[in-house]
Amino acid sequence: MTGQTPTILISKDYHSVWLNSSALAAAHGDLEVAGGVVERDERGEPTGVLREEAAWRFRDRYVLTTQDEWVEASRLGVKLANSRGVGAIHDKDGWLGAPGIFQRLREEGSLSLRVWSSIPHELVGHARELSLRSGFGDELLRVGYLKCFMDGTLGSQTALLTDGSGVRITGREELEEIVRRGTEAGWPIAVHAIGDQANRDALDAFEATKKLWQPLGLRHRVEHAQCLASEDLPRFAQLGIACSVQFSHAPSDRDLADRLWPERLGGAYAFRSLWASGALIANGSDAPVEELDPLAGIAAAVLRTIDDRPAWRPEERLSVQQALEAATVNPAWLSGDERRRGRLLPGYLADLVVLDRDPVAREPEELREVQVVATMVGGRWVHNPPPWD
């Protein structure tokens, strides 16, 4: 019981919140916002369940986190990431002021991984006024792309589907305008799209604007691409739009997908089909929704299960080599670093991870047992320097 203490519970996918009566009263009825859902009872009164833009606006108004608190949490998170073999991240939280948080870590000497950071698409005009283009920064911290949302999520049942269900946060025509403004300012777009209609709308917007951005070589991506109609699956490769996915989501979401998307499973978490189509797949974690653990993601891609159950939709498995490329080579391409990072080659940056065994040479079932021994970024050991036992 929370009593009179205002309380907010945030869903695992960060797209829904639950408020107690005291927290709900703090809003004085000001809950509605475009792209948001306010659940109401039979009398029309808010129940305290908010989704998408309504949830985010309430959180941003009333859940106040200082930058000092963010810096302290990020400092601990960076060290944990290093211990799991992470030497670089693509950060999606520009709207939380992440570039400034990472800059403070950089200044104090505790930023021990590379950051390709985002800014909200609404700020592209300010970036253009300052003549800032994608890639601004230094060897460790660069601001690289614009982030926006097409729809919600599977777990919150707000993914935009072709049957008309779900929540539309950004429409196709609006995304076209975002892409145009981003192109004029020299910024690629990362657009969150979960449902099959959201992915179709995103692909339509990129296709309608391709004559503008393709000559510039902008490397756009769709974040998640979880549910795809069969006719849309080949379009990523045809348009040159990367799929920024999370291998761990497939086995983690399997029960929800089976229950909520029974007629759409053919295009759900279709990693092998996307790879076979020629699409570029980059794997991430979507942390904190899933653990920031690349090895766990690789195991999920190959095994398609995270428990004792058989593989879920095993036809969509990737090989260990493919999963490794998706975790190393392809993210480096997305940030324009393919000629200096992502591979162990002479002249490339000395970013590497030492493992206790060769994951390619072992049986797939052993992937869950692979351990990180040490991590190096830029020729400096950032986790467990030798000698080793």
C-alpha cells in the first residue's frame, strides 16, 4: 500500500505507467495529449493507467531526476557495460539530456566506451542554426542521429497494426517532413516502429524522400522492426534502411507475441528472413528493457530461447557468425566507422574483447556459458587488465 505518497510504476517497456490516487490527483485532470492514451472507467474517470505520450508527459513533469543522479547512475552503468564486453553504444536517450551526461563522464575521465548519441528530432532546427551535423564530437562521444517514434509497443498493446489497433505517434506524412528536415541539416533518422503498420508507414516515408537523402549517404534505421507484413520485409534492403533490432526481444517476447499477434507471427522478429533479404541488421539491447549484455543477445539470436523450452520460431535463427557481425561490424557501419572500427585489422582502433572460449568454434548450446575475460577500448584496458589466471 502506498497510502498518500504519490507513486508511479513504470512498465518494463517504458511505454505505460500506473499512478496511484495521489499521483493522479497531482495532474489536476491534465492528462490528455496527442499520441497518448488515458484509460478511463465506465464513468469516464481516469483509472491511473497512462500509455505512450500521456505516460511520458506525466513522467517528465513529475518524476524529477537531477543530472547529478543521472551521471552517478551512468558512471556505474558504464563500468558494468565494460565488464560485459561493451566498448561502444548507440544511445537513444537524447531527450533525457544524455549527450550532456556523457560529456560530464568524459570530462571526469570515467567514460570508458564510445557513444553514438541521439537528439530528439524536434531539435534538428537548433542543430542546423548552430551548423552542427551528424558526427559532431570526439573519439569517445559523438552526436549522430535524430530519434522519433511511430507507435507504441507489444507489451503495452500500443503497437500500430494494419487492423487499425494501436497508437499512432507519428504519421507517414509527418515522418516524411522529419526526414526532409533531417536531410537538409545532414542528420540520419532512427525511427521506432514495432507494429506492421508503423513499419510500413516508416518505409513509405523513407521511400518518398529517398531522392533527397540517398545521394548524401545518410544511414537511416528503423528501431525494432518487430512485426512486418510479408510484402514489406524486402523493402529494408531495397531502400537501404538498416534494421536496428534486439535479438533478446524474440525469446523474451514470445508468449506475448503468441497471444497478441497470432496472425502475424510469420513476420515477427524475422531476423533470418531480413538477413537473407540483404538488409543490414545491427543488434542492440534496448537497455534497460533488456539486459545490456551482447553475449546474451548473440545466444538469443542463435538459440531463439532463453529458458528450457524449445526454440521459438527456429526458422528465424541466425548463425553465430551472423550474430557476431550484427553486434560488431554493422553497428560500426551505422555510425560511419566501418573503416576504423568493428574488426580486428591493422590500423583499426584497438577496441576488443577477450572471451574465455571461441564462440564460433563451440556448439551453439555453449553460447550461454561464454564469459568475458577482459575489455579494451582504444588500446586501454577498461575491464580486468592482464595478467589473467
